[in-house]
Amino acid sequence: MKEAAERFLSLEVPGESVSAILLMPREPIALLVLAHGAGAGMRHPFMEGIATGLQDRSVATLRYQFPYMEAGRRAPDRASRLMATVRGAVVEASRIAPGVPLMAGGKSMGGRMTSAAASEAPLLGVRGIVFFGFPLHPPGRPSTERGAHLDSVGLPMLFLQGSRDKLAHLDLLERTLRTVRPVPVLHVIEGADHGFHVPKRSEREDGEVLGELGDVTAEWMVRLAQ
């Protein structure tokens, strides 16, 4: 494991501050501004696992809370407030690590709010967006409406999706991404659900899935950082 220092920060976002954790390897190839999903915050085991795995691959991460999670509320904030938080986190990451290639994204809702913000106005210095399970539609209600903004992002994007993800039928996601430019990368994790868990009967374990997510993400970032 590469040496890294974990720093606990307070990020200033419009009208308030939220908590954040910076995990910085000694010589980072990139810094990922990493947002959590709707139901769990930045300390969820998946978020911890992704951040640690990326650290082992020389990728720094800045994890942060959305205001509703910081306040202990269950219901997510309005989209405008979530996107403003994304922008605030990106600005802080740019200040913390000048000269380090900057990426952004997140788990489920966090990734979608990142791309939604980028579709409205550029995110300062961000070279690409990574999605750990893009939530294209609610469970049992297939649609593509939540992906309509992707055409307007204009950045390289990496979609990491489980083949059993009930929040994104792969055929609908593939159809949505066909017209997006630059052409996104879609990497499917066989057997994984929206939380990237695999069945007990599977020949794989969740830890192996996390390793695959880390490998694919780091390799993609290396190409963008060059």
C-alpha cells in the first residue's frame, strides 16, 4: 500500500459548510472529487473501499457530504443545492492540489449530480467524469429521462455498471450513450448489482469487484491525465 495522509476538511458550499475527507497518495496521478449516493454518506463501506483502492493505485480522492447528509436528514436536497455542492467541492479540490489532473464523479446519485452540474456549466479544471453505477431510472420503471443531460456534458465519461443493476437496464443505458460525444466508456461488471455486490453463488467476491473497479478507473484516468 502506498503511503497516504488522510485529512478531514470542512468545505465551504453556498450558504454552509460540509465535511470532507482527502486521501492523498505521495505522488498522485489524478484527484477524484467523489460524491456519495442518495442513501449513504461518504463513510459508507463502498465509498471507503473505492477511496482506499484508488489510493493504492496512486489516485487521490476528495470525498464529501451533501448538506442533507451532513444534517442527518434522509431526503436528498433539491438538485440545485446538490449541484452547487458538487461545484464547491471541485473548487476546493482545485485549490488543494494545483497541478494534479482533476476528475469528478460519484456513486449513483452523486455521479448523476456531477454530470448534471457539468451539463449546465463547466466544472473548474475537471477532465473527466466517472460513474459508479449511473441511476438511469427508478427500480421497475425503465426510462432514459435521467440520462437526457449527458449529451450536454462534453467531457470524457466512464460508466461502471453492474449487469444486475435494477436502476439501469443496460440496453437503455447503451442506447442513451450512443449519441453522447466524446464517446463514453461503458464497463460492465458481470453479476454485480447497483451496490456492486455479487451473489454468494458467484465465483467472485465483492472485494474482487472493488479491485476491478479500481483498476479500470485508474487506467482510464492515466489516459486522461497524459
